[in-house]
Amino acid sequence: MVKATKIFKVNAESPDEEVIEVCARYIREGGLVVFPTETVYGLGANAYNPNAVKKIFIVKQRPMDNPLIVHIASFKQLYEVVSSIPAWIKDFLVKVWPGPLTAVLPKSKRIPSEVTAGLDTVAVRMPLHPVALKLIEKSGVPIAAPSANISGRPSPTTAQHVVEDLWGKVDVIIDAGETIFGVESTIIDLTREPPVLLRPGPYPVEKLREILGKNIIIPEFARGLSEADKALSPGMKYRHYAPRTPLILVELKDYTDLSTLTLKIIELAEENISKGKRVAILSSSETAKTYLKHLGKRAKIVVLGSRNNMYSVAKNLFKALRDLDKLNIDIALVEGFEEKGVGLAVMNRLRKASTKIIAVD
Ligand code: TXA
Ligand code: MG
């Protein structure tokens, strides 16, 4: 099924109302519209239309047992998509929305089972992006949307990434430039007591605990260390974000002294170069000079961002993973980061993307 995909460029802060109205009509009529959010681009369809939702799974090549996030623009819509929720959950959501936080809640009958893969819960989020909010408002329906990539690929942070994966398969791509955070929303399951982190994201779990005034459990799979328990989070079992180039992640327990990290990476780089392999290193700005000094032009060095600003690392991560395959290299080595704040999201994505993890003390 090939479509004539339209691309509309809009201003991220104040998108053209008429353009958004045209896109909203596609949603209402059962079409597929790719739209920007503050995290990554989403592949949207009317959440109340099972046939439109089915098309998402087909074009994304997504397993049908992996449920979608429902995007809303108001609390009125929240009550349409969930069954009754206690006051403490409402109070919490009022504090964190709109924002990069997805809440798993008991679903209402209005949400078709295609959206939730047959679960009796639904993942809901009110995005903090003027284009996304306007599109949902004008559509008049909640929008079911996964990240707008082919399943298993890094999530798209620019419209160009979407074009690479979904050109000719969707009706519209709304291009509002690079997304703000660059990693997908934090997901917490509020149907469990205490709540469980299903996926770390831009909203740090430390901050969420503070706002909730409750503990939030961080299972091993949310750190990217093991496969998810299917009962807790069906989608998390799938391999993700993987570049085609083999990627080796080198981790430390403690990141206060980075010399063991750089030594190990230089050793691995030398080993591979001596076998005739072309090597790239994904590094922090703090350590890039060390690699340059020891390896010169014998390795390609890609700086992700500063360890002092993990949001910069998160923002560049998926683009860097996609670009690896264009660098004409045989193997890539990537530094680990401290699992604090958004660093937890970075490590979750890196562990899932890598072919091998090496831990050094
Ligand atoms: O930032 C984001 O969350 C982006 C933008 C577009 O909003 N969306 C996104 O969607 O990352 P997706 O489909 O790539 O990831 C959603 C994850 C999946 O791993 C899925 O398994 C999980 O949310 N999920 C959805 N509904 C769930 C539910 N009812 N219970 C547990 N996990 C659920
Ligand atoms: Mg995804």
C-alpha cells in the first residue's frame, strides 16, 4: 500500500492553524499522521477507530501484542479513555502534564482492544508540544501513537528520520524540526502499588517520587538489564534502537574517575584497528580529547554531549545511533553514563541498542 505522503513544515511554537486543521481531518477520516512531540515523532491515528489503529501496526511492522500510547489534550479526554481513577492519581497528573510522562491506568470501554493489545489498562500521555496538542484538539479525538519508526529502529527525532522509515506509508508528516528531549517519555504503571517504572525517560524517576510522595519501583528491565516481564510491560521485551553496526557498550560502576573507561575503550579500539576494522567511538565531551590524543584519525569520534548535562546526551543519542550506519565503519564503541536523572533513560536505550556490554571496575 503506497501512499502519496505529504510533508507540512510548521513552526514548533505557533503552527499554522489551517495546516493543523487539514491534518486533523486526516485523523478524523481514519488516516495516519506523523506529528512531533517534545520527546520523539509519533505515528498517529484516531484512538477510537480500530481500523486506523491496525494500520499503525502494519506500516510500523509492529507486533500486535505491543500496545500503543493514547495522546490526549485535556483532562476531559482523560476521563473518556480511563475508567475511574482515585483523586491522588488525578492530583499527580495535574502536576506532571502536559509533559514527557506516560501513565498506565485502567482503560475505559471506549478504547478499542487493538490499542491496548487486549490489556485492561491503557497508557496515556498529554504531550508538551504545541503542534501535538493542537492536532489532538482539532481532531476532537485522542490520538494513539507509537514512535514513528520501523519497529526495532531508533526513534525519530527529526522529520528526516521519519522519511527514512515511513515515506510512502503514511498520509502526512508534520515537520516542526528537531524534538526537544530526543528520548521517549517516562512510563509508570499507576495500577500497581507501589507504582512501577516501565521505561525511564526525560521525566526523572527521582522527581516523580518526590511529586507522588511514594516510592516507585525500578525493575531490572527498566534499566535495560533484562527482558521485561510480559505481564508488566508487553512491549519492553523487544530488542530496540539497534543500529546495523555492531555496538559495544563499556560501563563503569562508578563514573567519578573516567580513566579506566577511556583506557578500556582505547584498548578495544586498538585491538579492532589492528584487525583492519574501521572503528567509531561515541563519547562524552569530557573524554573526546583523550581518544583524539591516543588514536588520532584512526578512529571516528562522535561526541554525544556532556556528562554534566545528560539532557544533551539524550537529545543526540538516537541521531547518533542512526548515523552510525552511515559512517562507513565496522564497529562502534560507546561510553556508559551514570544512571542518575535522565542518565537512566540513556543507559536503558544504550543497553538495548548494544550487541555486547563490557563492565569494567
Ligand atoms: O515519548 C513517547 O512515549 C512516544 C511519543 C510519540 O509519545 N511514544 C512512544 O510509543 O514511545 P512506543 O509505542 O514506541 O512505546 C510505548 C511503550 C511500548 O513499549 C508499550 O509496550 C508500552 O509503552 N505500553 C503501552 N501501553 C501499555 C500498557 N497498557 N501497559 C504497559 N505498557 C504499555
Ligand atoms: Mg517505539
